[in-house]
Amino acid sequence: KDNRSRFWAAHKKVAGEHDDEFLERYYNDMDIVLVFSGLFSAVSSAFIVAMESNLSPDPNDTTHALLAQLVQIGLGNFTAAGPTPAAPASKWSPSIASIRIQSIAYASLSFSLLAAFGAVLGKQW
């Protein structure tokens, strides 16, 4: 054999070892990313579910307003009760802070799921 063929044979051997080590290390790293992104997604989902009530009106306010109107009608005070049913929920709107926090929570959940998706694709490749 000449020098060139020995060089390329040695290069192939060293490059193969390097590639195998590289792939094994990153394959294991993808497992870690998959576990942590799964855990983060679960915790993030729990917080999103807990914060969801901040985006809708309190049903007790509506019930209270309707009961107060029924009491006024029962007492015969029709002018205080008003001609239409009370609807305090129509005046309600979520705070800007709640909307921003929910947006950030949904964005973090989306990025976490995207990281998990990328790790799955990397493991399958």
C-alpha cells in the first residue's frame, strides 16, 4: 500500500470513532432534553389550568346579582329590580396582567413542546 491509502484508512478509523462518540453523547443528551421538556410541559400545563379562571368572570357575581333582583321583585319593588335581568358579567373583562401572564405561559408551553418534538426527531434520525 502506498502512503495515501494508509492515510485514508487511518483517517476513516479515527473519524469513525469520533463520529460514534459524538452520536452517542448527543443521543443521550436528547434523552435528557426529552425528560426535562416533558416535566416542564406538565408543570406548565398545571399552572395554565390554575390560571384559566382569571380569564372568565366569577359566576358567583352573576348569581348574586340575579338573586338580588329576585328579592327586589319578591318584595314588590319592580323599579329597583329593573326591566331586564341583571348581567354583571357583560361588564367584566380580564386584567391586562392576566392576559400577559397567560400569553407567556402558553408561549413557554409551546417552546417546551417544540423542544420535545425536536428531540424526538433527532432520536429518530
